[in-house]
Amino acid sequence: MLAGSRVSEGYWRTGRVAERTEFDHVRFHEAVETPDDLTAVFKFAKPTPFQLIRNALPALSSVVPKHIYESGKIEDNPANNAPVGTGPFKFAEYKAGQYYRLQKNTDYWGKDEPYLDEIIYQVLPDRSSAASALEAEEIHLAAFSAVPLADLDRISKVPGLKVITKGYEGLTYQLVVEINHRREELADLKVRQAIAHAIDKDFVVKTVFLGYAATATGPVPKNDPQFYAADVPTYAFDIAKANALLDEAGYIRGADGKRFSLKLLPAPYFNETRQFGDYLRQALAAIGIDAELVNNDSAAHIKAVYTDHAFDLAVGPPVFRGDPAISTTILVQSGIPDGVPFSNQGGYKNDDLDALIAKASETLDTSARTELYKEFQQKVAADLPLINVAEWSFISVARDTVQNIANNPRWAVSNWADTYLES
């Protein structure tokens, strides 16, 4: 039995909208040929790197039975409450507010049957309940950071329990300061550089994330060795330099010590994004920028930032999914329609960067494509269309008896066929 945290449903649902927008050349094709019952040949309208397809399919798409989903809206289909699939476990039972139960699929197409007979996802009333349920041996596993960071140090010392930080490398969250470039002050690179210098990333990692994160240098996280580039412009914590840059930009402190005021909207999805919003307001005050903190619920935040553009700075948690073309380039690419969450809705436009993004998405040679994305990181870090602060991922807590729960970078959303309990 296991429990998982319930991230805002609106967050996941609108995130899928962003993914569909940025990935249209993979989704839309000229034709699909089916030469036999087990083969589908996709013909894309544009050159599409196999590497991109490989990285995208497990993260962004699913194969669903046409005869069940071909009529009506997918979100309204009754089959959503009794999923049909081909994995090692089959949907068996659901009780609202209590649990979901899966049972072994004895007809599973894989090499071996799954080890577990069933999996029960227990719904807990809040995140603090997960630690108690683990200690009481009511559940075996709490995935997706169901146990709050503040409880991890204590629970790691409980006999029979283990804290596991692996198995989520393909789902790296990035703490990002989103910038509305329509605002005159923020359209000035020196102002953006000043804000970057005003943020103490080490302090954020240690205080907001209690050490369960890493400082960021740019739009690709360090745990992706293929694409990550360390050699990019960086902005050390330096209040004096930040103040000097603002003076150079012509934004002099007034008699009250303030240079100008901004509206700051932290995303409500995680405690950490809200806490960083509080920190950022204080960090900006130290350089004479007065930030009005606006806390909204999920729906209101998405509308304000991604539809109405009623923000100056926002705190966002986009996800890096193993390839810059997925949920990353859309953060700085221009021309994204209004209302697409987790995209560039700050009005930033850089023709060179747009051309680089387009070229990388259609470059078939893997080495050449990797080099293009390293150049992409250089340009983003230099021009600061947004500010990458930290990167983190989920954490699991499990009983010692649970095995094979972190053996691939997408384990938490993999099929769990080889997960088992030691007797």
C-alpha cells in the first residue's frame, strides 16, 4: 500500500496544454500507415529527431483504445474512471476519498509477470499524514514527496524506513522567476541582471528546500549530463553589484529608499514556491525594489500570469522532462498563444533564440542537436528572459522491504513491474 501527494489538478491539466502546444510537430503528422496489426508508421510534416520522439513518448503521450475514445470529449469519457491499458497492472476498484486498487495483469505482454499481486493507492487527508502512516506500518511507500521536507530528517532515522531521492531524474522541477518584459524596467537587461545578483541561491536551497535541491545555472538542470552546459554566464549573490547595476540603468532610489514597485505572483502549487515568493520580496527590497506579493489559488494564478499577463514577476515551477524541446524551450520562445500555461507569456522576443529553438527541434544529428542546446543555454543565461534559481525533484520514503523503486529516471511513472517486497 502506498500514498502519494496530490499536486493541484489544475496544475497537471494545464501543463498538458502547454506540452501540446510546444510539441505540435510530433503530434501532427502527414499520415499514419499500418502495414500490419502490430506496426504503425508515422510520417511527420517536419524533420523530427528520433531522440526527441524517444524522450517525448513516455512523458507526454499515451496510446489509448480508439473504439473507446473516438467519440466525444476525452475528459468526459466514463472510461477515465475505469482505465483501459496494457501494463502489468489492471484497474480493479476505486472508492472516492479512500483508495484506488490495481491488480496483477496475468496477460501482461512483458517478459515476466509483475512481482506484486496488487497495488493500493491510499488517499490520505494531508501530507503530514504520510509520515505517520509509514511509521505505523499502514503503508509501504510514500512517493512524489508525500512526506514534507521538514519531516525527512527525522523520518530518515526511524528504523525500517529509507529516504530515496532517486527515480525522478526525468521529472526535474525548476524554480524560475518569470519576467513580464512588457514592463519598461524589466525590459532592461541591467535590471534583470540586478535581480539575479540579488538572489542568494545557496540560501534558497538550504532554507526553502532544506538542502533537498540544487542551485541552477540555466534552463537545463545539472542532472541531465547530455544537454547540460556548465559554461554559461552566472550571477553570484552580490547586493552591491545589484545596486550598482540599477543605478547605471537610471533607477535611482527615492527619498523612501525605493526605486520602483512591482507585482510579484508566486505559484501556489508547492510550499516551496510560496516560500520563495516571500524570500524574493525581501531580496528585492534590499536593492530598492518594492514588491507587492499577490497570492492566488491555482486557477486565478494561471489566469493572471498566462492569460491576462497581470504580473511583473511570477514564481513558477516548470518541469524539465529529459529534453529541452519538452517543457523548456517554450518558456522563452516567442509567439506562444495567450492562455498557454508554463510558457513564455512575458512578452520576451529574441529572433536569434527563436531561430535556434526551431533549428534544434528539427536537427536529426544527435551530436549537432546537443551542441545547439548548449548554445541555447548560453543565450538564455546571458539575456535572462527568466531567472533559473534552483532545481529539485520528488522524494520517496519507503519501508526497507520495498525494492526496485528508483532503478530508472522515470521510475515513479514507469510500470513498476519489477517492484517487489522482501519477505
